[in-house]
Amino acid sequence: MPHAIDPELAPWVAMLPELPYDDIPAARAQEADLLTVLSRRGNPFPVDVREENVPGPAGAPEVPVRIYTPKGDEEVRSALVSFHGGGFVLGSIEMSNGGSSMFAAETGAVVVSVGYRLAPENPFPAGLQDCYAALAWTFAHAAEVGVDPGRIGVGGDSAGTGLAAAVALLARDRGGPVPYFQYLGIPALDDRIRTPSVRAFTDTPGLRREHVELIWDHYLGGPAIRGGANVSPYAAPARAEDLAGLPPAYVAVAEFDPLRDEGMDYAQRLVQAGVPTELHLFPGTFHASGAIVDSEISKRMVSEAVGAMRRGLRTRRPTG
């Protein structure tokens, strides 16, 4: 069926690559080609960058993180521990380098980008364990990183949002340290494939229902698990029955995205649980359409996200 895609985005739809989520090696090869193109652009944002390997879960490898610190005169900053998207099977610190640099430069917060283990080789809970380990390390090394431990948030886009929401749940249930804020962009939160948007959007650009089904199968460890009774809320945060006590949230959803309704549902449930929450639905957009950076709607999405992070993490506009 036709969709009322934003006029600036519509011409790009036919040019978008079709990632084969049923063939992960091929999808990763496409991603590697794209990364080669992106790496030629360099990094135009004024940030200092350093690499760390932080202790992983017991018996697991260390977790690579890349720390982006804005240039300027602020000595103690807030921080966002950031988890990349990619359907739990794609993505990397390198792929998210441009966005991480931009958010650090524009918000004035330190961004700690996490290279968590990917499915299907490492299904749940491997990626979540890595993300939680990176958050715990950031709290424990706040002085070294140059951040205020009282202003450390979590965030991500798509699958990274699912991990961010799960980390917030896990931190709350373990008694801390609980993040101060959560940024949830185009969130992947529910393996049950039951919302109107995920059932209806079988032909949308960027992501469609069959992709969502494959992504959850990869992440959960096989097709027989998705939608079943034993899926943990730490894998699919929409399954969590109690959302009280979670950090304030900013939730952004795209109109023509199978994940749209689970994001809106989660935002509504956060509000009902007493969690301060801001929800934005961007009309005419689709999953990951923000990558078309020159469109006005994409610029507005970025501007809204930057503003939400500044408010949520209590940062000031960079001056240096």
C-alpha cells in the first residue's frame, strides 16, 4: 500500500539498500562497504576520542568502548552511554562514529559508545551483559572519564534502544547504579509482533515486518523462542510488568515504521508508571530515515534529540 512519505525523503526510498537479515554474512558485507564510504568523510566535529577495553561479564571478553569528549572549558560533564543500532546483528562503534561525535559536540556530554557482542553468534543475554558492564564501568570510572556520576544516561537507536531500556530495567532491579536519563530512538522493544504497526507494515522502507521477525529470532537464539512465554523482559523490555522507578525518558518514533506502536505504547506505560517521559512521532518518516541528513524532517529529529539530551542530562550548550 502507498505511504505518505515526506516529500524530501521519498526520492531516496528506491536507492536504499535492502539488507538481507536472512543472510547475516551478506548483510555484514554490505555494511562493510558502507563503512568504507563513510570513513572517507572524516570527523568534522570538535571532540577528543580515545579507546578503552572495559571488563566484561565473568568469563567473557573485554568490552571495547570509544569515548567522545567535547572540546571546551567544562571540566565535569554529563555522559551518555550509547548502544548502536543494527538489529542486534549489525552495527559497530565505527558505524556509529559520526552520530556519537555529533551528539557529544552538540550536547556537551561525553558519549561512551559500546561495542557489544552481536547475535546470532552471541544471542541474548550476551549483548545486554556487555552493555551493562560498560555502564557499570562508566559509573566506577566517572572521575577518570571526567563526568558527574549523578548525570550518566543511556541511549540508543533501534536495537540499541532495546538494549538501553533493558539496561535501565536491569540497573533498577539490581539496585543501581541507575541511569539518570534514557534516550530511546525508534525503539525495538517487543518480540511478540502484535502491535498494529508491526502487523501492517509489510512493505515499508528501511524495515518491515519480516525483518523484525528475523531480528528477534537471531537475538533470542532461534525461531521457536520469539513470542513465547519464557522471553525475559531484559530481552524485550515491553514485557516488563512494572516500569516504576525508571529514569526519565525521551522516546522518538517514525510514522511508517513497524516499531512505531511499541515505542508509543512503552512511552505511555512509562507515563502511567510516573516516569517523566517525552514522546515525539515524526510524520512522513520511516525506520532510519534520519540517515538522510539533509532533509528538514531529519534535521528536526536531530535537533529534538539534542535538546532532549541537554535537558535530560542537564548539560549546557558547548562553548569551546
